[in-house]
Amino acid sequence: MADGRRYGITLVELLVVIGVVTVLMGLLLPGVQLAREAARRAACMSNLRQIGVAMHAYAEAYGQWPCQGD
């Protein structure tokens, strides 16, 4: 340090980096939430489809719908 210069990061640079990261996270978060919601919706539809297929298989095997009275 003979020339009097200091090497390192200043407070302003640190705040700018934190601000940029915060903005990027703010832009990314809604997309992640939409993807999670779409995945939940797809899983729910798949479960409902499986229940329907199982009920039809039961009806074909036993000649009546499940939980049908006597």
C-alpha cells in the first residue's frame, strides 16, 4: 500500500449488490410460486383421474359402484 490505495469493497458497493440481488429475487419469486401452483394443480388432477379409473375398475369387477347401498 505504498501508493495509499485501499483494496476491498466499499459500503456503497455492498448496498448496490444487495439491492440488485433483492430486485432479482423479487422478479424470480412470483415465477417460482406459479410453477409450484401448476405442479399442485397437476398432481390434484392426476389423483382425481386415478380415483375415477379405480371406481370404474371396481364397477366392472363387482357389477356395482363402490359404496353403493345393498
